[in-house]
Amino acid sequence: MCYAIPGKVIEIKDSFVTIDYFGERRKAKNDFYKLSLGDYIYAQGGFVIQKISPQEAEETLQLWRKIFFKLQKRDLKLTERPKNLYRIANSIRQKKLGNSCCIHGILEFSNYCRNDCFYCGLRKSNYKIRRYRMDTEEIFKNCKYAVEELNFKAIVLQSGEDLWYTEEKLEEIVKKIVRELPVLLILSIGERDLKLYEDLYREGARGVLLRFETSNKKLYEKYRPYHHFEDRINLIKNLKDLGYLTFTGFLFGLPGESKKDILNDIRLTGDLNPDMFSFGPFIPHHHTPLAEATPPTLELALDTIARTRIMYPESRILVTTSLETLDKKNGLREGLLSGANSLMINITPEEYRKDYEIYPGRAGIELSLKERINSVIELLNSLGRAPTDLGI
Ligand code: 5AD
Ligand code: SF4
């Protein structure tokens, strides 16, 4: 996969740099490299994650130069004369953020969880799934393949809340990945001590994906036994204060939730000022207490994306796998045409993917990684999107 565009450093101020991508200027933070004016870099999520040689940059830029402006035009054309709420949101996305689209890889490294959330197939009381864990070497091997062979620039390491991964183990994993691979590392490991997160930031992790699940405190505490809503919100705020990029949001369509709750969900996400909005439809799992619930419609999902874009025009909004699962044929495309500008590709090895059953029938898991990458790139080309980093 050659799906990343390098940029040229045109200004340096302390640990911040300005980068030029075909005339578009973006800012990024540089924590890891010694940089001079004119250097070429890759940035992700507003962080410089790799410095490359001018030759390598020129070769890649030459390929992109041919298509970048064509893609921009295609995106612009698709946003002309919007006819409904979804397309209005899409044209706001285009005006505010251009045709940039982030792609993150996600590695699901353990499906053990100490919690018992009513909505989730990984809950500890679900004895019917086969549990697995990857050790440091296996996690590293998969990240290395994704970064070096497939050219991923950002990886989310996701698991249930699995205490088998002690602070020492997680430090070892983060340290090895960040030292050896040019990648933005994002953690999605649940509610762990703030001190642990502090240490993992020091080792080089730079993002956290942690949803607050629902802004309705009563529902939160009903569906997440022994957990308190305020603790979750405080943790998300504290992680942001530590310097982490925060990806947060909610599940919608839970039984008992009202339309007003969803609006509050969007507002609460906005109040947390996240670097990425991550929200998706609830899909019932047959081995959970919410097995009999009905999933929300694709329309509600697109409506939620569009409203978020209209309320927070400059936000980054992810199309989640659960939306893709609601409508396997059109979910991703429609999400991107309703205001979203980011997506994830599952890089979990095929032998484990089906066991990471948060909900059944997950989209994309039947494809091989290369097939999935090709179909995503084909779709992004058809929509005129390009992987420039949006910066900070
Ligand atoms: N449907 C959709 N998303 C789910 N999650 C958990 N269970 C489900 C489900 N049944 C989401 C939660 C959690 C993330 C890892 O997966 O929002 O934060
Ligand atoms: Fe565990 Fe997260 Fe699933 Fe809850 S939603 S059971 S914390 S994996």
C-alpha cells in the first residue's frame, strides 16, 4: 500500500513544524526527530512520525502529484449542490478540511476482558467465545508487517480490559514498537491507571481510543455494572491533559436510549474536544443480555455523522466497523459521504479476527488484509480522498 503523502518542513518553531503538502500547509508536533528546514517527513494525527530521504520523498511525491489534484477535483465535484442533510454535511467537510482522509490500522491483540458490559460479546460472562492473547513478539511482528510491508502510519492496539498485560508488559510492547517502527501508536486498552498511561506516553504512545459509551448516566451504569460514568469522563479528560490525542465517542441505539440522548452524546463528545470522534451503532450480540434488542438503522447512523459534522465542522469523524456492518455494501461509502473523514483497517491476523467478536458479523473480516486495503483505496479514489495529514 502506498497510501501516505510525505510533506516538506517549511517552518520550525520549538517542537512544532509547519509542513507543506502540494501547497496545503499543516502543523505538526515533533517529539522524536532532529529536523531542519527542507526535510521530508510523514506526519500522522499532527505528530511527525518519520523522517525520510529527499530521494524517497521525491519518488513518492511524483506518484502522488499525478493524481492528487485529480482527487481534489473529484471530491469537490461530489460536494456540489448538496441535496440533503448528509450531503450538506459532506460539503462542510470538504470546505473545512479538504479531501484529507486518515486511515489507521487496528490490531486486536487480546479478546480477554475483566468487565461484563451488557452490550459486548467480549464480556467476561460470555463463555462461548474462544479467547486469545498475543505476546510482545507477536504484536510486534504484526505491527512491523503493517508498517514496513503495507505502509501503515498509525496503528491502534486494541484489547478488552486484560490485566494479563501488566504495566511492565505494556511498556515493553510500546517501547519496542515506537523505537523500531515509524508509526503513531494509539492505545485502546480500556480503563487502566492514569500512572500506567503516563508511563506509556513516556515510552512513546501518543493516542488513546476510549469511548464514554453513552452520555446517559443511568444507562451507562445499568449496562456497565460496577462502573461509574464520572470515572470514565475524568479518565478521558486526564488522558487529554497528559498530552494524548484522544479518540472518543459513544455507542448509539442501545435499548432505552432516546433521540435526545444521542444529541447529548454528540455534545458531550464535542465538549471533550477530541482529536477524533469515534461513535458507532450498537449491534446486538446473541450471547449477551441485550441479545433481543434491535439494531439502529443506517439512516440513524448517517444522521448522527451528519449532525456531528454540522455541529463540529472541523472535527475528524471516523466511520466505524459497526457502521460498515450495518450495511456491508454501502456503509463505509455512505458514512464518508455524510461527513466522515477517517477509517480503520483491521490488521488482526485472520486466525484471531473472528474471535474478536464484540458483535457478530463484523464487516471486512472475510476479506484478506490485501483485499481489504485494495477495496478501501479503490473507494477512496472514487470519492476523491487523499491521505494528507490534517495536522494540529
Ligand atoms: N455493538 C457495537 N459496538 C460495540 N462495542 C461494544 N459492544 C458493541 C456492540 N454490541 C464498542 C464499545 C467499545 C468498543 C471497543 O466497542 O463502544 O468502546
Ligand atoms: Fe470489555 Fe470493552 Fe467489551 Fe466492555 S465493551 S466488555 S470493557 S471489551
